[in-house]
Amino acid sequence: MRVTFATRYDGWLWYGGAETQAAQTALALQHLGVEVEFFTPLTHQLGTIVHFFGMYEHYKPVAHYCRRRAVPTVLSTIFYHRYVSLSNVFRAMRWMIQARLGRLRKHPRLGLLWQVNYLLPNSQTEARQLQRLFGIPDTHITVVPNGVETRFAHATPELFRERFRVNEEFVLNVGRIESRKNQLRLIRAIRELGVPLIILGQVADPRLYKQCLEVGKDLVRILPPLPHDEPLLASAYAACRVFALPSLLETPGIAALEAGVAGARLVVTPVGGAKEYFKHYAVYPKPTSVASIREAIAQAWSRPHDAAAQREHLLNNFSWERVAQHTLQVYQRCLREAGICK
């Protein structure tokens, strides 16, 4: 079986969760004997299946090409809509009405929902939103969770502590410096607690970065992002006392999965399906409340912590090997329904 992966055209410049999801799914599928290639402007022949990651306008001509040639397609939606303002509520209502009238099928981005054979949301929460907002039948939805590499279970703190001369206990955040990642509220919560915070992330919003530096002062260190395969990143997860990802939205946050496997105590946003992954092992703050983030970090910092049980839970349920197995089952179903042999 040969599969073509389509990802955001500039995604590897920023390399976030969606890119990790695509790259790690590809590697795990290859271990199962599936040939995986990534779509580029030079691609002249597609695989027996095309797998889209995220909903982007530039996928539209590729999806149209696949439909005309009966090439099965699946979409990892990586979608969640937040009801945090009247405008967001009205947008959701408009989508619901337009979807039921068939008017979203030509939408440059959302139209992809109706052009593929199956949708692969990362959680039941995401799946329910797709059904509620867009009327997608559950027969066209299969939940395939995000995954985590087992190598993070073997991480040790010494490498990171020695390289960056970190001796004290600290809170870690990993993610692009942008409003969705909510670092400014996290820093304000840290200031009230008086504990050190280290942020590893690429600056996507220079103005926000400047604010973070001004508010954080001596308690906050913002370091450049570490390559995903860099042992220093795994060591950073193992070195921190608390890993905090109080984002405005995550589906569910691969960095939090990695930190959890490395043994860190977890503070994770409840918005976007994280509770399905982390269960009682994480503390879930209200991401728009500095006080709630502060209290969640304080609770995670001081409460009893069973790192081994947390690690076992995450690896047993969310390894990339399991993700690849779920994904391959969907591919095989697509091929059977299309009358194509594996």
C-alpha cells in the first residue's frame, strides 16, 4: 500500500503538533509495511490513498483531483471551535445552518469535510463537534488519537540541567510564542507563585514575546525551540517538576503527551479533548483565568505523583504504533469500499 500525506505547505517552517503527527504517523506506518510519501509541488503521481492533515484551502485542488480519479482520501481534521465570544457563537450557528443547507460544501476550507471518505479527529470531543456543527454522520468519522514516542520514557534530566545550568525545580512550557498557547497568562500565574518558568518555543508573535519578557523578568527564561529529535528536549521534560500547557485550545497537545511519558506532573488545558487522554493524571485549569492557572500549577506541584502509572497509561493507549494500527484499519476499509486491493 502506498499513501500520500498532504500537510500545510509552510508547516515545516514552524513545526508544530500537526507536523509531528504527520511525521510520526508516517514512520509508524512504514514499520507496518506501508509506503508513505509526502505531497510536494513536484508530486506527479498519488498513492492509493491520500491523507490530509488539517483543513487548508490549498488542499482543494488535490481533493478535487482525487475525487475525479476515485482515489480514496481521509482527513485528520485537527479541529476544535471555542465558544468564547458572541462572534464565535454566531459563527458556529452560521456553520450549522449553512451545513444543513448544503452551502458549506464549496467552502474553500471547510468544504474538505464532505470531499473525503473518512474524517479522523483526535478525540471524541472533536468528533462530537464535527457532528454537531456540520452534521457529519458518525459513519464517516473514526477517532484516531494523537500519539507519543516511547523514547521519552527513557529521558533523564541531567543533560538539560547541565547544558542550561538549571539547578532548581521549575515549570516547563513547550510551544510557539503565540496567543493560543497562552504564555502571557501562564507567566502572570508564575509571577504570583514565585517559581521559575522555562519556555522552549519559536517566536510567532514578536509583540507577545516582548510582553512575556517584560512580565516574566527574572523568573522566566525563554529559550529557542529544540529540534523534536534532539535528546535535550526529552531531557527538558524529565527535568521539570511541572509541565504546563494551559493553552486556549489543544487537540490535545503532543508536547503534553511527551512530558507525561517523561514523568512530569501535568497542567493541561481542558479545551479540546485533553481529558480523554490524561484522565486524573493532569490538573485542568480554566485557561482564561490567571488565578485558575496559578492554582492548577500549585496543586500539580505539591500533590502526590505516580509517574510510573502515568507513563504506563499513556504508552498503553497512545503510542504511535497504536495510532498507526488504527490509521491502517481506516485505510483498509477505504480500499475495500472502493473495491481496490491492498
